[in-house]
Amino acid sequence: MDSALFVRPADYADAVDAAAIVMLLDAYASDPAGGGEPLSTYTKEHLVASLAARPQAFSILAIDGQTPVGLVNCIEGFSTFKCKPLINVHDVAVLASHRGRGIAALMLAEAERIGRARGAVKMTLEVLSGNAPAMKLYRRIGYEGYQLDPSMGTAQFMQKWL
């Protein structure tokens, strides 16, 4: 790991951090793992203000020297079974030039630290089954498929556009 690399919570009110969030999320969205399409103009213009308006949202930035190279966006949810908060890791993005250097693991450790400080009982995330490097990382740092009773199988992530 480079000594110039560090991770920290993003400040939604800071213009430099805001620009970094949009740039990194746009790079992720444009990547095949993120859907292969850049963010819309609307999203680029409103994303950071919309995150800032939600006290349950927080983001982690990875910075290499002065260059933003990684982003994790998290949204606090709620576990009804445990009656405590949970943290959903909504986006994990590392620029292609910096992948394979442990940056995602560092950002997720920072997200976990914040989650624990918020009293969260667990972290959740979604990952595409074909994203082998991400799957390997998530398993290595303790994530596993979600199930309640093994005879019922593992949970499947589904969506319905509104």
C-alpha cells in the first residue's frame, strides 16, 4: 500500500469531495460492473445534494496523494429482526488504474468503523455473480450469502423500477 494513499469520510459540503464523488461514481457506472453507462446529467448535478439531504447516507473516499481513486457509498437501513441499524454498502468503486491494491478493503473497513459507531448490527451489499474479484474480496473480509434457514436457501437480490 502506498504511504500517500488514505481513506476518509467524504464531506458532502466540500466542493472537491463533491466533484470526486461524482467523478468516481460516473467512472463506476461507465464500467461493465456498474452497468456500462455514464451517469445522467441530472444525477451528476443532483447526486451529492441528494445524499447530503439524507442523514442516513455517508460516503468514503480513497485518495492517492491528491487524486481521488475510490468511493464507497453507504445508506443506513434498519434490521427489524435485531431492532438495530444496518449499513447497506450501495456502491464500491475503485478506478481501474488502482485496482488490486487493497483500496476497496480499506474503504470497507472505514465504512464498518462508522457502522459500528452508529450502532449497526450488520453490513449488507449486493454484487454481480460474475464479478469474481469483488466476490473474492468480500468473502475474504467476512461477507457471505444471506440466509436464515439453510433449507430455505440464500436470499436473492431483486428489483422493480418505479
